[in-house]
Amino acid sequence: MTATAPPSPTSHGTVYTVLFAAALCHGINDTMQAVLLSVYPMLRDNYALTFAQIGMITLVFQVTASILQPFVGTFTDKYPLPYALPVAPLCTLTGLLLLATAHSYHAILIAAAMIGIGSSIFHPDASRVTRLSSGGRFGFAQSTFQVGGNVGTAVGPLLAAAIVLPRGQGAIAWFALFAVAAFVLLSFVGRWYARYLSQKRVGKAGNVAAHGLSSQQIVWALVVLMVLMFSKFVYTSSLHSFYSFYLIDHFGVTPQNAQIYLFVLFGAIAIGTFAGGPIGDKIGTKAVIWISIIGTLPFSLALPYANLTWTVALTVPIGLILSSAFSAMIVYAQELVPGRVGMISGMFFGLAFGLAGLGAAVLGMVADKTSIDFVFKLCSFLPALGFLAFLLPRTR
């Protein structure tokens, strides 16, 4: 790719340099986010936090991101701001430094909010750039972008275990270097996007729906997708927020070993995410959506009753199968409402964050009233909602 003539995303093939840069930044972004989740056991010990308070930290982070993302996406659909992308890691940088120096629960909440704001700015525009650079391979591009984030989520706990847990809360500041790297990369992506806009006047072509669905059918499909998102992300939130505590409290593993087992889960999620996009390009996004959620059900039902070895083993198919759904959901929704890539991306990424955050808060309160074991048994039924995917209309 030359510096002066950005190619068309559909007529000149996939722009791998931009796509991989966006995916790498997604990985960096989610690595920094994963640090927040990974230091929960340390924060619980340092500040004597309850599970409800830990769930509230997740809620503040997730809801901050979810509330802003649809607005950011809708605004930048109408008024593209290519250089807004580098602002995202600066917000995350602020949150990390505040988290490293926090001396109170309220300061931790503010730090979580700043990290959430960084995500809310990053995801809609980065997802748009991903689609523009796809060369028409929308599933492949979206899954590549998503797997970057999942790799970051998987690596984050390992880095936290190696850097933060042995040295204490102040070591979180080292992750500011990741934010600086993301700023540099997103400045490059922003320049490409700006050149693309000047050449293509993006948004003036290719925005007519080709699926022939009525407005009522589109609304119904979006409602079904949101229910499926609830199933996927509340269950995923139970693993993200409480899996470490489940291993520590139920099996007596050390916090360091719990992070390794968390890495196994996140690694499976990363692989499943990457596989879901190309498979969706071949067999259709609807098929991937219902297989990925329903296919998780037998493993999720068995998880609360397994020993340590089988618990770790079961999280592999759970991560592989369930994670393949999200890229397909995004592409499916973008096909329903073409020309609104930012709005759809912001809405669905925001909904994902919001549902995960709300789920973490509610599940935290349930865990305080009952037990972590009960929470895992309760959440094991959530993938059964995947049967609703049969109600989704075909878009192509």
C-alpha cells in the first residue's frame, strides 16, 4: 500500500496493513482492559471489597463504554473523524495511571470509567476501518479484528500475573507503554482513513439494503440479536469476572495459577473468534450464530459439576464455540442496516459492554447472597436462549 493512494476496500482487495494495525490496536486495548479484570483478587485483598463492589467496578467500566459507543458511532457515521482514533488510548492511559496510584474504592471506579471511555471511542471507528479495509471479506476482517482483542484479553492476565501481582498495584503503570504504542499505530490508521475519505467520499454509495426485508422484519431481527447478545455476554461476564474466584474458592488454586487457567479460557476464545468470521463468509452468519450459542449448552451445563481438570478442559470448547458468534452478529447486523457501520458497531459493542457490566454487578450481588458455585450453576442455562436464533431472517 502506498502512502498516497489508499485503495478501495471492495475493488482492490484487503488492505492487510490497515486491518492488522487495527487488530493489533484492538489487542493492545483489550490487554489494558484485561489488566483491570485480572487484578480483582489483589484489589479485593487490598481494599476488603465484597463481590458486589467488584461487580460494580465491572459495571462502571462496561456501562461507561456502552453508553458512549452508539453515540460515537452514530456521530462519526455522519461526520467522520479519522483522527479521533488516537484519542482512545490516551483516555485508557489516564485510567491505567489512576488505577496504579488509586488509594480508595472511588478512585478505582473513576479509573475504570476512564478505561471504559477509551474503549467507547476506539471500537466504533476501528470497526468501521476494519470493514473499509476488508476487500469485501467482511467476516474474515471482523474476526481478525475481534481476535486481536481476544488475544489481548488472553495475554492480559498473564502479564498481570507476571508484572503486577508480584510487585503490587503501582506496577500497573508499566502498561502505559502499551497505550503509547497504540497511539502511534492508530495515528497511522487515522492517516489512512483520512486519505480514504478524501478519495472515496465514503457513505455516498453502497448503502442500499439488498436483503429485501421490511422495517418490521429488521427491527424483529435486531431484537432477537439483542436477546442472543444477552445470553452470550452475561454468560461470558460470569467467566471474565468470577472464574478466577471460582477456581480459588472452589478448588483452592493460587491467584497466579488462576490467571494461567484464565489464559486457557481466553486463548480458546481468541481461536474461536478468528474461526467464526471465515466460516460465516462460507456458510452464512445466521448459521454461525445459532451453532455457536446452542453448541455451548452441553458444556456450560456440565461445568459447575466438574473437578478442576475437567473444569479447565470444559472451558476450552466453551470458549471456542461461544466466541465464534460475535463477529457473525456484527456482520449480520451490518447487513441488516447498511451504511450505518459506526452506529451498528457502536450499538452492538456498547450493548456487549453494557450487558457484561450489568451482568457482573447482578451476579456479584447474587454471589454475596448465595455463593460463586450457585452463580455458575445459574448461568449454565443461558446458552439455551440460542434456540431463538432460528427466528432470524436470511439476509443473503
